Amino acid sequence: MLGRDPIQEGPILGAPRHPRAPVAELAPTPEAPAAPAWKPAEPRARRRRWLGSAFTLALLALLGLNWSAAVTGRGTPPAALVSSLEQAVNALRGPPRIGLQIGHLDAAAMPRELAKLRTSTGATAGGLEEVQVNHAVVRALAARLRQDGFTVDVFDATVPRHYRADLVLAVHADASVDPSREGYKSAHFLPLRNGRDPLLKLDVDRAMLARSPLGDDDRNVSLDMLEYYAFNARRFRHAVARSTPALIVELGYLSNARDRAYLERPQRAAQALADGVVAYLHDVKRIPAGDPKPASEQASAPAAAP
Ligand SMILES: [Zn+2]
């Protein structure tokens, strides 16, 4: 809402109790297909068993190599072998899964435990609604990440219960009575709920600040961002599980002319966020170096052969 930081209007939004497709008509982005609603991962139990076995095997292999290295004095396990084990574990885990929250969408449908947030419908400035911006950016971002081969779940203000993925981004925009206030900021939950939250923040912040015209508005991170309800798994069932790194981003101010011009073209913010997500997945070795291939490389590869 204009005149107050959206984050201060009340802890942002939550998501639907029933999986549903986010309103495609809100902010059309032609290049981005409609984002399918989140649905529970199919054979989760089976996948967990596979993962457990894979991790155990990898651990035993590494322990064996370390023991062998200690006995024979031949040093640490070869990097290539460690890399192969990482690849095997990643293959068993399947493509990285990414959860994207459209800030404030369908706030009125939030469950009873989050009833206080049902009126948290987001900021408005100059006839532009924050939820429209959030929605357009998430749709474009989901399309880019799917192009890269990732699995993407899109949800509204209500996070699916105990949601798990490789990471979650909650997408918001800001507004202020001061038209000169501008810039991007982000926050992970405090006290720290996941050891990888700071790395996710670092990678996404770097990408946003390097690849967008937005300034750094870190000084205006609010308590409501640091205690974002959707990341508060101790208090709410409809929250991101603590095992999943999560970050809330504020993509600029609707009330600032320059930020607003940027936000009216959601593809640019989506690309910057996608770059940050890919950098993070590289850092945690969830995807191999060099993947995903740049679109130009993918397109030119087959044609390159004479
Ligand atoms: Zn918001």
C-alpha cells in the first residue's frame, strides 16, 4: 500500500490451501507460459529412499577413500572421483526444484493460522499494483528456469504445507510516500533457519545489483522481511521447511519513476533473478559447471556441424 512499506503493511502474503494455477490474466507476459499450480511431488517416499541410499553409498565411498589415503599415504581422494559422486547423487535427486512465491497473491484465501494477513494485499502506486508486478516477474522467471531444465513450483501467498525444494524465492515490490526512495533489497529469515540462506542471498543480490539499474536499498530491510511468515516453519504449517533455503526479494519501488520503469518490463528482473539462482545452484554443486548452457550455445550447437 502506498505510504507504507509493503512489508510493514503486515507480513506479506501466504498461498492457497488448494493447488491452483496463479491468475494468468493478472499480468500477461507473452513469452512466459502460464505457471502450473504446485502439486505434491509424486513418488516422494521412493525418492527419499533412493536419496538415502545414494548419500550412504557416497559417504561410505568417501570414507573408504580417506581411510585408504591415510593408510597408503597417497593423499586425498581424486577430485574427479568426488565430482563423479556428486554427479551420481544429483542424478538421483533429479532436476533442481525451485519454489516461487507471488507476493500477496490471493491473500484473502489464506488459511486460519495466517488469517491476520488476509488483508495484506500489497502496495499500489500510480495505478500499478504490486501483486501484478510480482506475478509478471514470477511468470517470466518460471519460464526461464524451466527452459534451463529445472522443476518450478509457483504458489501464491499461502505456501504449501512444509514445502521442500532446492530453494524458494518470495517475490515482492515496494512503495513509499517518499518518491525518491528507490532500490532493491532482500532478506533471509532471522534467526538463521538454514545454513545456506546467506549464500542464496549473496548470489541473488550480486546478480540483481550487477544486472539491473536498481540501487542497493539494504538499509531499509524491515523486521517483517527478516521474520517473513512464509519462512517461519516453527510457527506456521504453511511455510517453507527449514531444510530449504529461502529468500524474500523486494524488486524496487512502484512509487519511484526509475524503479517503476524497470518493473514495468518484468523480463529483465526475471533474467537477473534467474542468473542469481543458477549461480547459487553452481555454488552448492547442485548443477555441474557450465550448465545450463547459454541459449546461444544450445541453439548453435546442432547447426555448427557442416
Ligand atoms: Zn509485498
